[in-house]
Amino acid sequence: MNLHLEEPVHDSKTRRKLEDQRRMAFRRAIEEYAEQRRLQQELGGYPDLLPADFLPIARSPQRHAA
């Protein structure tokens, strides 16, 4: 069985198309991340809208030493 570890040889048009696809996927990921951060900042002022198990306080309540 002959395994090719190198990338297949593409013509310049195909190579450009693949590069554009990778670039667009990266750009979409950045935009999605930015949108998630924006939503988190907007909802940060309204903790009553977040589910209780999402809040860090609900996950690990602070214990006071007596």
C-alpha cells in the first residue's frame, strides 16, 4: 500500500480556491468568537437572564471559614 504524505499537486486556480476556503473558515471563526463575546458582554448586565447553572457562583458556592 502506497501512502502519500505530501499534499497533492494542484494547479494555481485550485490552490487559490483552497486557500480562500481556509481563509474564509478562519474569518467565520473569528466573527463567531467576536459575536459570542459581544453577546456575553450584553448579557453580563442581566444575570437573571442566564441559567443558574451557568453562573460560577452556582457551580462553586463560596464557603466562609468559621
